[in-house]
Amino acid sequence: MIFCVEDDQAIRDLMIYALNAAGLEAMGFEDGTAFFSALEKKMPKLVILDIMLPGQDGIAILKWLRDDVATADIPVIMATAKGTEYDKVIGLDLGADDYLAKPFGMMEMVSRVKAVLRRTSKKEASQLLQMGKLELNRGCHTVFVEGERIELTLKEYEMLRLFMENPGRVFTRDQLLKNIWESDYVGETRTVDVHIGTLRTKLRCCGEYIETVRGVGYRMEARL
């Protein structure tokens, strides 16, 4: 899904039509308020963001996207008025992936969207860890069980990431303490057991992937 944030309805409708014609799903929004409302329900694959918007401008919206962990990796193409080099530079410095100078052709827009999606899809693949019905994205620190997002504490997340990066490997409690709580942490191995218990509960059906190796520690692997 491509989100197009453009206050001119005629341009917005044309953008959506061109993207749909190219086989890409798209939705349009006239301002930041409508865009953020939609963002709470669905994460887009890419955002085309006009700089000149009523209320919050595109630069402020881009900064918000990049400052939030959940949206930091969403590709953004900025639409700038022709000749506004300052806005273009600011946008790129804040993390925009590309820009379109208005007025732009629809074929150029579709071409740039596809190019950015190709680049970012490779990056996303390297950030994604999957195990059975469990998915962890290292780029945006999200975890999904059967397609539903679950919330973990930082320590639970780091422990899960360590397990998923090393499927089948057995970790002793001391190794987990050293890796998750760092070497200077002074605590009992019981801390690990407590966190394993809460992690298993939050992972629901995938909690059984974490196995207790009696007398040694824990390992994680998907069960068929």
C-alpha cells in the first residue's frame, strides 16, 4: 500500500490512478491529520509526501516518521516545488529516500516509487527474522505472532532476537545474563527464568518454540 499525502485533490486522484494502473495499491490523504489517522490502522510500504500541506507541513511529518521506531524505516518520497533546493536538502538530511520536483509526470512518479521499493525491499529482508508463526523485524523493533503484533519489554525483545538469530543453539543462563544484561550485571540466574516465563506467555502459541534444556539452559526452534 502506497500512501499519498497531497492537499490538491485533482493531483492526489491522478497519483492514485497512476499507481493503481501500475499494479500498486494506493490511498490518498489531504493533510497530516488524515494521514496519521490511517497510519494507526495500517502501515504503508511507501509514502509520497508533499512538503506544502495545510497544518503540519511535509518536513514536520517526515521528522515525526523518522523519530518513531515503528515508522522510521518506511520509505518516503518528498514532493517539492520546482526550484526549492533548500526544502529538498532538508528532506534528504532528515532521511527522505527520494524526491519529486513539481510539476512531475505520473510515469516518473511510478518509476521512482518502484525504484525505491526495490532498494528498500532488500534492506527489509535483511532485517526480518522468521521462525514458524513468529516474525521479528530488527529494523523497527516489532514482533508479530500469527500476523498480530505483540508488545515486549526491551529485555524480552533482546532475548527473543538473540534466540531467533541463533536457532537451535543452546544458551546457558549465564550466557543469557551476559548477552542481555551485559557482563557487569550483578544478578541471579533466576532473573533469566522469570523473563523466559513471561516471554513464553506473550508469544502464545509460539511460546513452545523456547525449549528448556535440563541442566544447561534454553534454546529456540520452531516445531513442525
